[in-house]
Amino acid sequence: MSLPLCVITDPDGQTAPDGLRYHGGFYIREILAHAGIPYDEVERPLSSLDGSRVVLLPWHMPLSKSERTLLAGFVESGGALIGLGGMSGLDDVFGAADRGEMADGYVQVAAKDHPVTSGFNSSLHCFGGRRIRAADGTALARVTGASDGVVEHRAGNGLAIAVGPDVVRTIVQIQQGRPIPPAIGPTRIDVIQGLALDLDRDRSPVPGEEENLVFLEPIADEFRELIIKAVLYACRECGVALPVLWYWPDNLPAVAHMSHDSDGGDEALGWSLLRLTQEVDIRTTWCNMAGHYLPAFYRAIQDYGSEVALHYDAQTWQTASDDQKPDTAHLKWGYDELAGQLKTVTEAAGRPVTTNKNHTLRWQGRLEFFRWCERLGITLEQSRGPNTPYTNGFPFGGCHPWFPIDDEAPGGPPIDVLEVNLTVQDIHKRCSTRLAHCFADRAFDHHGIAHFLFHPAHVGDPAVRGGLREIVGYTRDKGMPWWTAARIDAWERARRTVRFRLRDNGAYEVSAGANLEGATVLLLDIKGDAHGDVVERYGFQFRAVTIDLEGGRSVELPGG
């Protein structure tokens, strides 16, 4: 039996403003997969929508007349249609007029109490899409200087929601950034140089430290939630008790993560920091440069349950010069250098190393480093984040783990490397306790990961040690456990194997390809009479069911 949510895709992708084909719209697969929302995917050309209750168009498509007739009839007879990045020629269905292409802009919420547009706090900086203007529909949000951003329309017995901004492309652009050119001479470059967000317009003052501007709100995560809320609202209006696989086990609200970079290679300081993490009882991820520590220290890290990772160093001069130190002359940006450093650290650790963060968050190009990691078996990467106080927070838009997409290749194939964005470094060196609390609060509110970096090189500073103790206690009080990167990676990959099937009796059957203990399924409350463990997520009520899934076996959701 078909799932109630149907996503329409076009194998040709979409046409970018420069006339080239663009395939980033296929990132809707990643957005829904991480959100835990089950769906069926149907490729154009459309001939039937049998079994579908809600249809999602992830980008503006050149629908044929017969396809437009099919979708108009679907809405007229009681279905719900969501259009992202434009209306695909269905102006009358969406109750709005298409006024052409839009460049970048800022979404401003007009209906702050509406389920689709409530609760957003960021600048909502968007990139591309269509300028739409409400006619018979109601504008829920607008785009500054361009159009109405979100329009709701009741058409016949159904519902249509149009989102003018290309929110899927926006998420991709914010997360993956712009290409970074190679260094010329002794130039220090980092991932921030590929930033898509704007330092002037997308940062916010820190409460209580108004002179301090940071990327305080996770913009890409808020756009993800706009899509999720539109789907949940459409399902509720159509009477669909949609199941959602929650992000974390046992209905946890969010998690915290701590990494360490071995800059300086002082093993005594490393031991001091290891003992401090043992004192506060957390397991962490140690990103180590090749040759920095002895194997005995690696064994101590792993015996405690923490993780040995790579700290790839390519931040020395990129061309030979008189200024180059002889002992670092070999350190270059390149696949062979990455492979060599990974081999050295792996041999010292005595077991596979699958996590990396680049020294000084060095980056070049756009996607090539992800491909190197994929080829070498590095399954989780952590270089997207701030390395200066003025870029603290969420410069790449989010606190959720994400897989990159090759948006230039047909079908938008994913790159099999999970990215966990960095939030801030060294409390009392790079940020205050107040600001660290703000970032933990944002990760909690958006149900993501609060990622704090502490360097062994700073552990001798009592203020930094105090900052570490304090943030551990603060997050613990919020119910956020501390996970290593390896644990985040294993959990996210296991939950991606979960599948839902709608049975003939209307109940949902859930299965997983891997064991998943404490999996929490949220069933959307469509009548307001949910019983048992009732929770609110995204402003909607759900009944929460927590079960242990055994790989390869199916379970019917109780009361589904």
C-alpha cells in the first residue's frame, strides 16, 4: 500500500538562472530522510497519484498540461499539494501569481501563529526561487523586496501551500558553501572563505553581549523545519497520522559532542585533558595530527571509550619558499597527503580511524575533500565551522548532521560522508560561558548537536577548564548526553535503514536494516485526542512510541 506522502522528481533536474542544469533539488531526499519522514518518490511524467494524500514538488518544474490537470484534480478532491521554489505553473491551484525568477532575499514571517510559519528566529536568508504574489490565497510570509514567500490556498476540498524561495537549494548552498580557490604563496585559507551567508546581515547580537555579533541562529535548520512543518500541517489537514522517526533514541531532545585538536602535540597536556574528561564523565573525539602522540596515549583514549580521529594538517605554505619550515615542507593540500596522515594515525591507534577535522579548518575547492574522505573510509567529517570569534555559531546554517550532495551530477548523488558542523572553540578563549549557553540552547531547541571544541593546548588555563566543566553540567541539566563522533555516525547510519509500510488495515509496520535500540516513532495526532506518551515537536502534537528494532525484522506500531 502506498505511503501517504508522495515526492515528485524530474530526472532532468532543474534549470539554474545561468541556464545550466542543476540537480540540488534532489537534496529533498536527504532532508526527509534525516527528518525521519517516510515517502514514496515518483518520477515525471506523472500519470497517476493513486494512494497519495499529500504531494510535494521539491522545485519549480515545467509540468505538462496533463500533469497540471492531474494535480489540480488531486487538490480539488481533497488532497494537499506543497510546492517549493515556485508553483510549477499551478498558479490557480496555489491561489497566487508567478512573477518570475528571484535572486537572494530574506523571508519575513507575516503569520507568526500559523503552524507552517511559527517559531522562526533567524534571518531566513534564501537563495533563488520564484517571486509569487498571493491572489485568492493567503500570504503567510514575504520575501523582502521580491514577493510573497509562502502562500496558503484552500482549493475545492483540498489544500495547497506554495513556497516561492527555493528552500532546498538554499539549504544546499548554505551547508556546502562556495568554491574556495587554491592558496597562492604563504596564504592561510580556511573553510569560512567559502561562506554563503552574509557577515553583515546574517549574524545577530549575543543577548547580554550586544556588541558581539555571531551566527546565533541555524538558518539552514530553520528552512528544513519550514519544509517539515508544511508536510505535517498538510498531513494533519488531510487526516493522515504520519509516522516520524525521531532523531535520537529514547526520545532524547538533542545531544552534545566534544572534540579535541592536538595542535602543539604536547602529550602532557593531552593527558591532563583526558583526565578532565574522565572527571566530568564524558566520552569525546580526539582529532590528532600524525606523529603527535605515542601509541600508549591512543590506547588510553580508546580504553576509556573515547575516539581517536585524524586532524589533517595542510595549513602550511602551499608553495616552497624561504619562509617555509623544513619540518613542515611536505604538508600540502592533496589526496596523497591526507591518505598518508590517515595511515600514520591509524597505525598508532591500532584500529580504523573514521573521523576527521582539518587543522585550522583548512579547505579548498567545494566537494573534492568530501570525495577524498569517502574514498579513504573517513565516514564523518567536522571541518565546517568557525575558527574566529566573529564567525562563532552556525556559519554553515545548522546543528544537524548532514550528507553532502553532488548537485552538478544527474540525479544529485549523495556523498557518503556525514558532516557534523562545529559550533565554537575553547570557552573563555574564543567565547564566553553566556554565548556557549546560547549555542547549547539553539541545538536543544532544534534537536541537533551542540559541538564544542577544546584544545589540549589550552587546558592549563583554569578558566578554560572551568568552561569545560560548566558546559558539560549545563547540557546535562537539559537532558543532552555527550556522544563521540563515531557514535553519532553509527546511530545516524543505522536510523537511515528504517522503513515504514502502510498496511491494508491502516496500521504502520516499521523495520530496520540494522539493530536500533530505543528507536522513537512519533505518530502525528490528527484528532487532538492522543493518549499515552504525548509530546510536542515542531508545534504539533504526537504520540511517542519507543521500541527496540532488530535488523531484518518488521514490527507493527502499537495502536497505529
